[in-house]
Amino acid sequence: MSITITVLSQKGGTGKTTMVRSLADVFGRVGLQTLSVDADPQGNLSDYFDTDPAVQPTLGEVLVGQAKAVDAIHGEVIPANLGLAEAELMLSGKMGRELTLRNALREAKRRYDVILIDCPPTLGLLTVNALCAADRALLSTEAEYFSLQGVEQALEVISLARDNLNPELEVLGIVLNIANMRTKHARQTLETLHEHFDGYVFETVIRRSIAYAESAERAVPILDYRPDRGLDYLRLCSEVFERLEMPERRLEAEGLAERLAPAPQAQGGGS
């Protein structure tokens, strides 16, 4: 059974793209055929996959009907560039525009176990398309004052998409990302998220580290670049697999984590 997960955030700078790349890497390591879709005109996920900036076709061509999604797969990703912003404008006047991506990915869903969609840091038409194409929505938020408001807004958009366009859409969970848990503010943010969104928040926190930016610059997954930092994503994936009722994959992720960290490591910030 194929599953599509949309990763979104109400604002930029929450580690959302790194999350998509890292999840895709872990999913592949446990044997899942995984496709990533860059639905952000900035194309950061495409860069993280080391995709040629001039490659064609991209998601923009797919959304305007100039190419099939399966023909826009380059390696492990359907890339995007600034042309996607133009495609979004063209979509705005199209009948059934919210379902364009969902319809485009039908053939790809038959070929892959998991499709991950990286949304732009806005709650506009591209994000709505991603939610309509998804089975689950995963929210990334950071440890700052306005994070609670951002999560509430994202959940409202998810609810609207479910009620009006995609009744099978469910919230997979909320991840506190790029957090320095040595600070009181980060710990209070996590506590507040648990208080307001009980049952949604993952126990695993993705700790702040410059290693993520460095791995993105080198187009190398974090588990290859800094395995000690990749441990957070192995632990997160273990929780994800538990929520998706995939016990065998959960055990594989836990096994990878145990091999990398035979002794427990303390939460906290780091370099």
C-alpha cells in the first residue's frame, strides 16, 4: 500500500525541507521505495538531492499539463524551480485546481511505497494541492513564541482541506524542529505544544545543529554526513512507523539507531 505524506509549515525556517530529505533517506534505508516531490518554488529540496538546476521537466510542467509526473522524476525527486510560481498562477484559474497534483501523482503512487511532498512556507494553492494529494500531513514547527499560532493555522487549513476536498486526510503529527532543548524557552514551547495538541506531538525533538545546513550544502543526507545528528531522525521515523502501523519498519529504524548509538545520548543543542 502506498502512502503520501505532505510536510508543511506555516512559515519558513522550521527545518521542513531538511525533514523531508532526512525522512526520505531513512525510509529508503529500511527498504521503502520513496519519491520526494519539491512543491516549493525555491527548489531547496531539489538542491538537497543535488539535482541539476536546468533539468526538465519539473513539477511546474507537471501542474500545467505539459508533462507527466513519472516523466519528471529525476533520481529520487520531482524537482522544482522558480517556474513553479508561474505554474501556481496558471493553476488559479483552472477548474478543479486543488486536485491537480493528486491526479498527476496517481501513476507514481503505484510505483512507490511512500511519496513525500515538501510544501512552500505558505498556506496557499500549492500547499492545498499537496494536502489534497496526501494521506497524512506532518507539521514542522520551531521553538519560538509564534509557533503555537502557526500550528493552529496549519491545522485549520488541513481541516478545511479534509472537510471540502480530501476526506481521507489525517494529521500524522507535529514535530518540534531545530530546537535547543538546553534553553528554557524551547522546553516551554514543547510543553505548550503538548498541552494544546495532545496526541499530535511527537516525543522526538530534532535538535538544532549547523550540521543540517552543512549537509544540505554538500547535498549529502545527514546520516551520511553526521550520523550522530541523524539519530534524531531515526528516532522520529520509529515514531512515524508506529503511527502508520508499520511495526517491521519501526524495528528496522530502531535497529539502525541502536547501531549508531549503543548508549543513550542526552537531548540538547549542539554544533
